[in-house]
Amino acid sequence: MTGLNTFPSPGDHIATFETDELTAVCPFDFGGPDYYDLTLRYDPDAAVVESKSLKKYLEQYRDVEISAEALATRIHTD
């Protein structure tokens, strides 16, 4: 997956990103797309993830066969 672009944090705050455009391919017998609502909240240290970069990152999962649990873990790790 491609990297995420960041910019300097404007100060002490909780960054929040919400989208209903996250999709991935169901890894089980269904084989169709799974649709997700994602709310990402984090306390940025020195940098904040740029929202456009985050959207492009999430779009990469559109054709990836992955369970919801594995997807959440991968997003958290990244």
C-alpha cells in the first residue's frame, strides 16, 4: 500500500476522519464487496495525515480480498 502524506500538527487536538466509501472484497464464499463506515480518531503527535492522502490509501482496498477484522488491524498498523 502507498504511504500517507502528512503535514505539521496545528496543535493539541484529536484528529477525526469519517467516510462511508471504504470497500473491500469479502474473503468468504460470498465473494462480493463489503461496504464499511469508517471513523478514524487519533491524537497526532508532530504530524497529521492529509485527508486526500488517506482517501487514496483507503481506495486501494477496493479490490483486496480481506476480512473486516484483518482490514481494521491493517489500517491501525499503517
